[in-house]
Amino acid sequence: MARKLPPLNALKAFEAAARLASFSRAAAELNVTHAAISRHVRALEAEFRTPLFERTGRGVELTEAGQSLAAELTKGFNLIASAASRFARPSRPRRRLTVTSDPSFAALWLVPRLGKFRALHPGIDLVLDATPRVVNFAKEDIDVGIRWGSGTWDGVEITKLAPAELMLVCSPGFLRKHPLAAAADLDDHLLLQETAKECWEAWLKAAGVADRIAPSGPTLNGDLVIAAAEAGQGFALADQIQAGDALVARRLVRPLDVVATRFGYYLVRRLGGKVSDASADFASWLAAELKTFNAALSTALAPRAVRRRGARKARTGLRRREARTT
């Protein structure tokens, strides 16, 4: 049998006005207007065909019927609130995590993946400060940092994330126009430069052509070199972190296998500082994401014949599994 109840909002308005002995205070508690409380009370009085409040010069007072109804409603609403509190999931306080990062790492690798981190950890408010400066963890309110360099900084705990494996990259279209068989065939004018000249020096030395090749293309900063290479403006130097996603997506290719390992990427935090739960969650997620990324990049950089064999092997395995299930 269906329950016949007066409007719930009217009951709530009356109960609050009765409990607080004021239409104004009831309106403030329920976040409605004084007029709305009066309207709800009049509706209930019409429903029950009896006055619930007496209007006096000093305000309103409950009638005998109003007192009885208010007492029952207060008990009822208290029971509902108690039941709801037992089943409601307790709200967790949000956690703030401030991360500082090398700008290239942030722009080319970290930011495209932050959606995954937020989906896994919706209770963490992440603030990312992409800056090339070396942050002083003892004086600044930073939880964790990602740095590119030698890994020899003072005053921080250091965990190596990945080596910086410098490689030559260009767009597929640019390589078709400027085919390359060996490092000695490089044209100085087609080599995009970075402000850090030592990167080209390290790679040319690893390729054995440091005495014959002198890059003379335009000089760009950081991730702008990657953008220029993707646009087909020349050969660029990039490490696997900077160019990895573009290599996997085939927006860039690696024309030569020469790699110069110089510096690396490191996770840093204040020496001896307490590791917050949010920092630990971020570090675990970062390690797992790098592992997935490295596997995809290894497949993308494998020789074409190896990739074809791997694809054939995967298809054969799939057919065998399908045959066993039929």
C-alpha cells in the first residue's frame, strides 16, 4: 500500500522553523528564503486543516498541534540522518602534490599522461611547476621533482628514472628527401641545434665524425627542436624521453642506430624528508608508466624485419588459441 505523505520540502521547512523557533533561521539553515518557509508552513496547515503556528506581534509560536507534529518530525528526521550516516562513504580529505619538472620532460612526456594519473588518484590535487631551475627543496614547498642532468645534486634523495639516450631523429618525409646511410653523410646545414651544444658534441663523437661534422642549422630551445623535426625542417638530436611518443606514433624516425648516453632523468626529493602518501603514489605510477612506455618504444625502434616476425608470431599464437577454443 502506497504511503500518503505531505510534500517532503514542506515537512522539512516546518520542522526547521519549529526546532529553531524562527522562520528566518530555518530559511538560513535550508538555504531558502523567508517567504519559502512561510509558504511551506501554510501548505501544511491547509493539508492538515489546522494551524501549526500562532502569529504574534513578536513572531510565531507553535500551537499544540504544531508542537506534537514537530516532535514527531524531529525524531523521524533524526532517524533518517542516522541511517544515512551509517551507509554513507566517509569523504576522504584531498591531498595536494606539488611536482617540479624539467620543461621538456613535462611538455613532451609527463603532461600527455597526467590524465591517467588523475583517473587513478582522483583525490590528489597535483600542481606541476615546469622550470629549468634547480629547486631548493629545503626552502620551497615542493614534494617531488624530476630533473635532467648528471644526478650529482646536493641536499636531495635521488632515484634514477631513465638514461638520456641521445639519438638522431627526423620526420619520415624529410628522410625520404634526404636519405642517410651513415653519419658521415650528414649535411651540416640540415642539423637542428639546441642551446646546449654539448649534446651534438657527444653524439658526433659516438658516431666517430666529430672532426668532420659541425652543425650549422637554426638553434632552438628544448622541445622546440622536436616540433621542428616533426615539421620536416631537419635532423634533430633528442633522447628517448623527448622523442619517444613521436617515434611510437611514427611522426619521427631514427635513421641511424648511433646512441650517445649522456646524463639522465632522476626523481628527487628533500633529503631526509618524510615521503607523503601522495608522493609515493606518484613515484609508483611514474615507474609503471615508464615501464609501459619503454616497452612500446623498444617495439617501435626494433628493425622492421624483427617487428614483422613479432607480428607473425602474435598472429600465429592467436590462431592457435582460437583453434583450441573451437
